Amino acid sequence: MAPFIMIFPIKGKKYHRRRIFWGLKRRRAPKIYAGSRRVGPSRSRIIFQKIIWQGLLGGLFVGTIWIIFFSSVFRIKEVNITGNESVSQEEINQTLKTVFEKRFFLIFPGNNIIFFNREEAEKLLLEKNLYFENVKVKKIFPNLVKIEIKEKKAKLAWCQIIQKENPKNSENEMEEIEIDNSEDEDKISEQSQCFWVDEAGIAYSQTPPLKDLKMSLDSFKKEHILILKEKNKKLVKFVKLGTKVANPEFINSVLCVSETLSSAVDLKVVDFETPGAASRELHVTTSEGWKIYFDTSRNIKSQVDALANVLREKIKEKERENLEYIDLRVKDRVYYK
């Protein structure tokens, strides 16, 4: 085969570069650039570096755990208590001590601010102190616990009176009142014990004896506090603190009678008495010497309105001197004598 000549012009050149092709394309092997060879660290050096980093991270983790859970940084150092009047701060701290001494997961201390059980502390304080109406415990980092206490306000003193005959034959450790009986030579012994009762009807604290209680209320001018006597011959023992002496409805009715009588009827009440909460009766003695019988299971306001109508229309002030009682216990009826 005769060779042929192809001329490729190149710009800017005065000559031609000739290439002669003999019918076959020449194949050239590609050039590979391997680059310069780098020498890395040895295997032993890599292992050593891993050990160093793992040791540093492990030490940092252990140190963090110790600082958070076992050091004194987050240990409770101060307990701020507000609102306590009847219970001292030492008694509250003694109650909290049982919470501090407990361990979380048997390892972490309970006096750590992170593991301090706020709900358990509130529940324990309410159980141990019947004076408290509400308790709120707050955790303030890093080492402060704040306790806000709301105590119950005394509104009703419940006095139970047990009557016994022949007190000479019985040992009397409570307050005794001997009453002379003109018909019999025997005497009646009255044992009394009084408690502060909250709106739920629970006796939460013992008061002074009945005589001293009246004197203390008069001296401090606390007329808004009502003394209710439970007088029943079947009463043989006193209630214990923390037990319910009456349901809330009975307590609210007694307080309502005390409030509405002073506002709706111009009467001064000197004594409140009941045969017991189960009887649902309330006997009120006025300063004029006659009594009013209420049914606490019915609406108190309607009974007071009926009383006002009877005193205004049926019983004049001069006739009250011979009045013995006004009975409001029957619905839509008023009996008086």
C-alpha cells in the first residue's frame, strides 16, 4: 500500500508537521502517575495513641461521675423553710433526715440534689405533721432545697365530754368537773378532751383543757374560733389524733350556723353542742338561756330564715324570757316552747 501524507496546519506556525499513517493507528500504553510515596506511622505507634486517648476519655468519664454523684458539689447543704409556725425547723429537718439517708439504686446518696426525692419528702412531711395543709418542696441547683409550708387555720375546737358516775371509784387522769346533784347524793364526773379539727373533720392537734381554752380564746380575742362540745352518755373514749371525728358536710354546716346567726338574727351564742356527728344535730344555746335545734343535713340558711320569721312574727322579746327552745329540725315546720 502506498503511503499517504496528511498535513495538519497549526496556527502561528510557518511550517507544517507531517505525520505519516500507514493505515494502522499506533497504540500507546497509558502513562500512570503513582505520586511520591509517603511513609505513615508504625502500627505500634497507632496502638499507643489509641491507649492514650481511651485512658483520657475514661478518666474524664470517671471524674465527671464522681463530681456529679459523690462529691460535695451537688450535696444538699442548705434547707430553706418558710411558713412553719407550729412546728420547729429542727423537727422538719429530722423528718427530712430519713429521705437524705436513703440511697438511690443502693449506690447514689439521697442527699444529692439530683437524686433527692421531692415527692417522697412532701408526702412524709404531710404524714408526720398534721398541722400542715400543704407542702411544696423545690430543688434549686446546685445544693439548695426550698420548702414552702401552709399550715391549717384553726376554726373549730371539738371537745368531747365523757360523763361518769361515782368518780371516787375511778381513776381520772383527764380534766374533771364535779357537778352537785340536788336530788341524789351521787356526783357526776365529766372528763373532757379538746382537739383542733380541720374542714375535713380530722382532729390534727390537741388543745388546752376546756376551761383554759375558753380563757385563751377570750384573751386573744379570737371569737371567730368556735368551740363545739360533743356530749353523749354513750361516749366512752376519746378519739386519737389523725382520726376523723365528723364528715366535712357536718363541719361546714356548724361553721355556717355560726356565721349566719350573727348576721341574720340579733342573737348572741354562748355554746355549741352536739350529741355526735352521726346524729346530724346541732344544739345552740343563746345568751338569753334558750336553745335552738338545727338539722345539719338540711340547708342552714333556710333554717335561719325560718328562725328569723318566728322571732319577728310569733315570739316577742318579752316572751323570750320564758322560752325554752326553738326546734328547726323538721322540714317546713318550727316548734317552740
